[in-house]
Amino acid sequence: MSQAILVFNAGSSSLKFSLFPADLSAPWLHGQIEGLASEPTLRAHTPQGEVVLQHAWPVGQPLSHDEALSHLMAALGPFLRGHTLCAVGHRVVHGGARFGEPTVLTAEVLAELDHLVHLAPLHQPHNLSPVRALQRVAPQLTQVACFDTAFHATCSDVVQRFALPRELHDAGVRRYGFHGLSYEYIASQLPHVDPQAAAGRVVVMHLGNGASLCGLSGARSVATSMGFTALDGLMMGTRCGSLDAGVLLWLMDERGMGARQIEHLLYAESGLLGVSGLSGDMRTLLASERVEARQAVELYVHRITRELGSVAAVLGGLDAIVFTAGIGERAAVIREAVCRQAAWLGVRLDEAVNRAAPVLPDGQSLRISAPDSGVRVWVMPTDEELMIARHTRRLALGH
């Protein structure tokens, strides 16, 4: 009987999953239950795009994460016949200062991760919910936590510090960085795509609803735009990115806003949505003729330009740029605008290749820089789920 590995990526209103054979030769299926709080729907497909699971719950019948997991495990039953589920891997946003690598989830580890909820209140509780649900129904099943912060543990002490009293740093107030699983996957693929870049200085741009940059030197993280939380750095779909802390004091003093109100403003009402007043979805903004939509896109590119210059300075130069994630992989006009602003770094884009770039199949990359560009520019699909599956197999099966 062959073995299987299941991967979960639980968000505030969704439960994404992937099912792999233990040899990770090719995933069996990917899918998610989304809209948990309002209109839950289940949909799963094979890597070839064939829909193999589909279900919709009545409107107004929300599902808890535990209920969603129960439905999902039942639905996956037929796909597991003849196979043994040997381990489950979970994306966990925050590993804090202690967890710098994937870890088998024990009661002790879970208790420590609970103490990090205040560092990622909108993510961490949902990441851990499926872990506990599975422990109740399958206590002997090996579960592995893969942390979005872990890849950045290689950043130096100076990079991780804020200019705050040392006691606060020792208490955990430091730059952690996020999207680490995405960056780790790109770093693992670069030697096959561009060996010279992999050994040199690269800025990877993870541009999706959440967005950040990471500077790689020799495929190791040395700088990243996100910090203590996933709010810092770039402008995002609904998150503000870097913000003068004095604005928070003003909101409290002049608007009388409390912590939870400010949290909602910064996480859910800002970014592309806040500036445009229209949408946090880049596709909607690029299709719009509204002045506010154009301004939101211009600010988005401007923030990337500033962060790119900052990270390139830390690297001491630049050999390559990699665009990845939803916007990075699909929005040619954003890539073009960013590369135009980066011409001072030696970037020259092949505009025809960039605009004709297809949605790339899993594992395939495309160079979009001109042959004489001083900095090579790539579009590379990321695969956080496969990265989680690799770590899970190593810890559960020893290879």
C-alpha cells in the first residue's frame, strides 16, 4: 500500500489543500473550501485542471474550520483508498524567534505557537485549527508545521533589529519576514533555472494579495520588506504596507480609534482597496478607467521601486529579479512598470516577451529581460504546497 501526504493552508475564510503521493512525483489534486463565513464551496482539481470535487453549501450556512475539515476528510476518502495517509503538513504563518525550521507538531510545540497568536492574530489561530481537529480524530498521525518566517532566520541580527530598547527585542519585537515558503521554493528552483543568479544577488518579488520582496545572496535570505507582522513593506490588496508609526498615534488621539479598529483599518480597508476606493484586486484596477484606480496602481509600483532599491543596496548590487505569485506571474503591465523604474540598476525588459508571457505551467519559468540586460529578469511560478510537502516527507519519513 502506497503512502500519501496531505498539505493544509488554512486562512481566515478558507481551507486550501493539496494531496501528494509520498514520492512527490506529481500532486494528485489541489483544492479549497472557501467562503467559510458566508457561502462555503468546495472545489478540487487535478494538475491538468480536471474538476474532481465540487460542492456548495446553502447560502447563509457558514462552516467552522473544524466542520470544513470534517467534510473535506470525508470527501478525500475515495482518493485515499489503497493509500496510507502518513503525514500532514501545515502552513503556519509565525514561528517566532524559536522555530527557524519545520517542526513536528507536539502538544508542547502547539502550546508555544499559541503564545505567538498575538503576533499574527488574523492568521495563526486558523493555521492551528486543523492541527487540533486532526489530533482529535487521528492522534497518531504525524503533523508538521512549516513556518512562513523560518526562511528569514538567516538574516543577520542587524537586519532583524528595530531601533527600540533592547528589552523589546529580547521580548520578540523584531523583524521576522514572511512569505518564506514561497521564497524557499524559488531559491530551490533557481539553480536549475539560472545557476549564476542562484550563486549571486537576487531580489524575489512575491506579489499577490499579500506582497513582499526578499533579497537572496547565494540563495539565502539576507533582507526582506516585511517585518514584525505581515503589514510592513509593500502596499498590498487591503493592507497598507510601511506606515509612519505617528499615524497610529494620530488615529488614537484625533479619531479616538482603539487597537481593534486600527487593526481592521490597516489589514482590511487599506492598500489597493483603500487608495482606489474600488477594489483590492489588481485585475479590477487595471481594467478600470477611474483616476483613483490608476493612482492606486502607480502607488503600488512606486512602493515596489523604493523597496527594490533598498534591498538591492543591502545586497551590494543585483544579478537578477524574479517575479512570482498571482500579480507577479500574471500582470505583465506591472512587471513592465517595475522594470522601467529599475532601469538605473541595469534592467532592460524584452517588452514583447513580457507582454506575450503566458500563464506558466507548474515548474516552468520564463526570462523576460532583453539579451543585453545587466540584470536578468524571470517570471517563476511559486509552489508553497510542494515546499510544505517536501519538509513534511523529510520529517515524517526521513527522506
